[in-house]
Amino acid sequence: MSIVFVFNTIYIEILVYSIVATMLVGIDCGFMLYLIAIIPLGYYAVYSFRDEDKKINPMIYVISTVVAFWVTRIVFRFIEPMYSFGNIVIDRVMYMVNYTAIAIAIVVFCSVIVTRVISLEEKQRLQNEALDKLSKLDPLTGLSNRRSIQERCKLAELENESYAIVLGDIDDFKKINDTYGHNIGDEVLKEVANIFKNAIRSDDIVCRWGGEEILIFIPGASKEQAEMVAERILGKIRTLTVETENHAKVGVTMTMGVAVSIEAKEFIGVAKAADDRLYIGKQLGKNRIISNGGQA
């Protein structure tokens, strides 16, 4: 038994109830009001049963209800009811009872619809937020990606906010992948990312800049403060080891470049300065921090 069949049965039952009650006690008792109340049900059915195989046309319910209403009203204006209370007060009381019942039913119906719409909107909002968050995260490390940090840096530039950048690159990462496999390489990246995440403040942003490169955006920091952050992270990375399936211990080191916002007009220039210093650090033997051109 489909839910559409159940709905149609209930709809017809209300329709018949309204007509029969009107036939029994007359129009003035207000049982015809139930016909008005069920007009929106057709549209509710279209919305609620849209996943059903059988398509629902709401106009079928609207037209059927309107026709039943006017036919009943016209016919029973010329036909005496089967039973009459013989008292206009009782008729009025019955009318008010039915009117109140219909008003309550409509309020409940509207409340259900509004609640459902609000719930769907909230669900959609949460889904959009989740998708937006995913679009700004690197799936492997859980760090922010370039898009999110570039948005933050644009805001800093608009507000003329000072900041520092630490750009780190895992030393000999290709060798790790070639020697131990990409699974171990991924584990190294994730472990290094965790060290970065645990070493920053709530206002700082750490992102996977590309490949084995990780960048930290530190708002309001001087070069000396950024160097301290880099030294703290590098110290922890030097003690990091990742175990392979063969129980081999893979040690990790990193080379870092540091730059601050006053060194360039735009973020991309600051990032380039940090990258140039990182490259110098690689040439000087890796596993070090370079913050001022060519000195470790």
C-alpha cells in the first residue's frame, strides 16, 4: 500500500465527511469549512511525495474540492437537512466549533510546513558550510589550502595588517617516496602537518602550500617572532621518526624560509621572499632556517 493511496483515502474521507455532515444538519453548522481547509493538501502532497513514482497534480485536488464546495452549497440551499436542531444558537455554536477546529488545523498545518522549510534551510546551510570548509582544506593533511590562506592575506592587505610568513619544505622528500613508497611519504606529510598545527596560535593559519611545502601565516608577528615559531617547529620535526612496515625508522628534517609583509607590497611577493630564502637554505645544506638573505 503506497503512501499516496493512504493520502488519497484520507482526502476522500474528509471530503465525504464534510458533504454528509452538511446533508445531515445543514450548511449553517459549518461542516463545509472542512472543504476549504483541505485545498492546500494537494500542494503539500506534491512536495511530500515528490519521490514517489506516481506524479501528483495538485490541481486535481483543488478543482475537486472547489467543485464539491460549490455544488454542496448550491444544492443544500434548496434542500432541507435530514436533521435540524431547530435552534439558531445551537447552529451558531456548531459553526464556531467547526470554525475553530479548522483554524487550529490550518495553523498546525502551516506550522509543520514552516518548521520543515526552516529545517531544510538549516540543513542546506550546514551542507554549504561543510562544502566551503572542504574546498579550503587539503584532504591528506587536513591543513588549509592555498585558496583559504590567499583569502586571509587579501584581507590583511586591505586592512594594512602586518604579518610574517614561514615557508617550510621537507628535505629529501622525493628520496623518502622512492625508498619507502608513497604511503610512508603520506605519513611523513601528515605527521609534519600535525606538528605545525599544534605549534600555532588560534589566529595563525597553516596551509599545505604545495607538494611537501607547508606555509604559516602569522598576523602581527615580527621576523624575530616568526623565527622563534620556525625554530620551535623545526626542533620537533628533527625528533620525528616514522616507522615503515619493515620497522625501519624514517627521520625527517625540514628547511624553512622566513619573510615579513614589509618586504613586499603583496602577499605573493612576501611568499616569494620566503621561498627564495628556503632555496638558499637548501643550498647551504638543508635542515635550517633562513630569514635574512643568506645566513642560517
